Amino acid sequence: MTPVQPLFDGVAARPPSTDRLFFALLPDAAAIARIEKLVRDLQSDFGLKGKPLGAKRFHVTLHVVGDFPHFPQEHADASVRVAQAATATPTFKLGFDRVGSFSRNARNMPLVLLGEDGLVGVRALQQALDLAMAQIGLGHGVREHYTPHLTLLYDDRHVATRPIEPITWTAREFVLVRSLIGQSRHEVLARLPLRG
């Protein structure tokens, strides 16, 4: 085991995070095809240079369990056990009807899908997960504000929010994802089916 280098007077540097665990909804194949076409159109229309996240990384984040300096098997197992409570949520249709840049930073702005009425079920599932995970002290607690979105790409050019033909799919499950930080890789660790 490599010793941790103290920063100053006995305070150890925290090792860098390598793994992020989060719960998410994944689009189905038809929605992915529509998303990929939309990204191509937006790149052409706005001269966007950012690389699309791609089919294997398109997702809607529901709850971030946390960032860790190694793969936290015990936290992953506990998260799946506790998240079983949220599987009582019925399957639901979700839909995004707008696209736009999520921030106005000068660089590397996320371009995202957004919506309102079509995301009621997403918000309900997110709240159920927040409550379940708060019981074991993982994640960021119960949030008052949550904006469901699906990130398409990151780009330096700002795109004002605009309507799109809705992109919809039926959520039949949610998943626990391991993101390998800095490697642009996601691994699905568990699939939790919703009540049909």
C-alpha cells in the first residue's frame, strides 16, 4: 500500500477519485437513434465541435451515490439493496421537448435535453431514490431542486434553449452505473426493474 503524503502537519492528501457511482435511466434503442440524429443536426446547425457522449453514455442521472478513490463494492451492494424500495414505482413514459446549453460558462458547456410535463415520473423516481439513499447516508441527501436532463455533448458554443420534436421512451428499469472518472467509460452494475 502506498503511503499517503501529508499536505502539512499531519493532514493527509485525499487520494484522487477514480470511480463514481450513480443511478440513472437509460434511453432505449429508438430514443438513442433520435438523440444521435438530433446531435448531428445541432452540430451542423451551430458548428458545434464537441464530441457526442454516445449511445453507451447517454443517460438521465437520478441520484449520485458518490465519488471514490477505488471501486467501492460495499457501497455498490448497499446502494442496490436500499434502492429496491424505489422499484415499487410503476413504469412510466418520459419525454424531452427542448434542447439548450445548461450553463453560460465560457468553456465546455453541457448541451442537454430538457423538458417539463414529460418528466414528472423521472422526478418521482428521483425523490424515491433520494429518500432511500438518505437512510444509509449515501449521496447528497434529499434535494429540493432537481432538473432532469440528458447530456448530449460539451462545447464552447452556447446554444439558447429551443423546442424540439419530443424524444420519448418508456422507463421500465433504472440502473446503477459505475463511471470510471476521466476515462469516458460507464459500466452498468445492476438493473432494477420498475413495477409493470
